[in-house]
Amino acid sequence: MKATLTALLTAIVLHVAPAHAAPAAGSPLAGHWVLDTNSLLAPPEARPKSVTLDFATAPDGKWTTRVDIVDPSGNKMQGESMLSLDGTPGRATGNYWVDVIAAKMPAPNVLVMQFVYQGIPRSTRVYSVSADGKVLTETEAYFKPDGTPMLRTALFNRDPGHHP
């Protein structure tokens, strides 16, 4: 049931996107982003200490993503992927709970990513950049263990001083 609901939600999100993905080159999504932990609704003691996202275009036109997380107890997690932006699933590496991702960029400032771990759908995330290019909004759609659909929003700030 959960897999069916996840597939339905994903189909709805991806159906409203154009058939062809926008090119990643020149996307305002590219850059180093730092989570504003105060944007999370969780109690402060349950929030991660830090989360950073790095988005970039690889020389072959694929989209690269790296996430670094320090959880509330100080444990570090990270994940990386290099994907085509046509929805073709690709591998993710690291110790974050994601091992397969599919992605599309329906507009230069919007990225839709679907996450799977050990064959189980985990979440769909939509990233969008503000008009001034300074704030990245992450909207995560997922299901609670009882099947209740949930949406979570987090805000990331661009780190203009970070150069990979």
C-alpha cells in the first residue's frame, strides 16, 4: 500500500513537469547550501547540528549531489550521487539511508529527486531556489509508518564564500 501511494505521489509530481528536463548548466541550484536548522519544526534537541548540500553539474552534463549531515548526537552521515536529469535511476553512495535516486529538473530553479533505500521508497524531495538565488527550499514528501502522508519543509541558505 505504501509503495502504491509513493508511486502515485511521484507520478503526480512528475506529471506536471515538462517532458524534457531543463539543462542543468547555469542552474541557480548549483552551489553550496547550509541548512537553517531553525526552519525545522522539530524541537531544537531533535534537529541535526548541521546539514550542507552541494549541487553541481559534472563535465558530462550529469548532476552531482553531496549531502553532509551531523545529527543531534554528533554522528556524521554523508551521501553522494551523479545522475542524469531524465528520471533514470542511479546509485547513491555513503552512509546516509539512500542507495538509489531518480531526478528531474523541470525548470532551471527546480529539482525533483526520489529516494530509495534497500528497495523501499523513502521520500520525494523538491528543491526550489528563490528569485534572488539566496534561499533553497526543500519540500519532502514521505509517509509515516502508519501510511499517513507527510510534508516537511526546510530552508537552506547559499554559502557564497564556499568554493569546492
